Amino acid sequence: MKHINQLKAKSYHINRFGDVSTPFLFWYMQEIAWEHARILGFGFEHLKEDQLFWVLSRLLVKIDRRPRWTEEFTLETWSRGTDGFFAYRDYRFIDSQGEEIIRATSSWLVLDLESRRIQRLNQYKNFPAYQESVFGYNAGKVESPAPVEEPTWYPVLFNEIDINQHFNTGRYLERINNSYTFDFQASHKLKELEVNFVREGMPEDSLAVIRQELNSSDHLCSVVRERDGAELIRARLTWEKS
């Protein structure tokens, strides 16, 4: 069963070039995922009753083009079932002409609120069965970047904390996006993004973005915590010259 939202790119969704920003592409997907999970009976409120919560583990996004300011478009999502631990969910962004402009797949886990242990999903008899995959494969493991310079640490800000009292997953992408210069972003377009969400950031943390350029197109990034040097996320970005 697919779940569909009709959306419009608002002024606060876009970047300086008039395209929907990378964090807002993510937030569109996060919001429709939560909405659909609630309809299926596995939403935030349902899991909270059992002291459980969803966490996003992996994400792979491929971008042909982004929605433009004021553009109306369709976002559809569906559950691809579970292998026992991961719950898989895919997405398609479709423009008003019926053209697919963005595809994505995501892998989610359910954790115990107290122990933070992963819960097996195949214990739920009504969990959705497997459906079509946009890529034919799942988001994979991303390698860590090799540090090339001394990191610059910035404290976690109030608006970066979500309802679970953790660093909001979309804000990691915002920090990575903001680590690139104006000139670079003016001359390059992000075509592919693969992310592993590894650990939870907390309100008291200070974080830095580490970046390694494998070549002119392919970059590795991570967001690292100052107090213990732990990686909170790892990301692989593929850029194309504008």
C-alpha cells in the first residue's frame, strides 16, 4: 500500500538557488514516513506505548532534479517489509508532468527506550509484507572519511534537538551541507547521497564535520562528537558540475 502526499515547495524549503534544500528533501521523507507508519499502526504514538521508538539507520537518495520554488509535486512512499531487524521504506518524488525526479530508500530500526537495544520486527504479525524496490538494493555501509585538517567544533543548538531529545537527523545533513562553500555549491549539484546514522547526538555535545574528497565528484563526510571522538553519522556524496 502506497501513501501519497501532494506537496508544494514553499519559500522556507528552498536554498539560495530556488531549489528545495537537501535538509528539506529529507524532512519531506521523514514526515511522510511517520505519517504512513501511524496509519499502518506502527507510528510514534503506538511504539511509545511499549517504550519503543523508531530510528533511521541508513538512507540512499538519487536526485535527477529538485523541486523548484512554488512547484507542486507528489511524494509517495511505501513499506518494503522487514528482514527481522531492519524495516525498509522507499520513496519517489514525481513532478506535475508525471516524471520521476528523485528516488530514495531507507532502513529503519526499532529500539527500546531504556536499554537502546534493537527489537525484532518479525514478531509483529501485521507488519507490511515486501513490496517493490526503487533500486533493487538497500542503502549500504558508508566508509569513514580520513581527516585532512583540524576539526572546528560547534555546540548543539536548541532547534537541533528533536522530540526524542536527540540531535535531529535532518540537522546532520544541514551541518554537512553548510560545510561546503558558497562557490562550490554554485558550481556543483548533489546527485547522490548515502548516509549511515550511527549514534545519537545530545544537547550538551559539540560537533564537527570531517570531509575527505576522494576525487572531484565523490566525497566522504562524517559528523564527529568532541568529547569522545565518536562518529554520529557517515555520508557519501556524489557531486556533478553545474
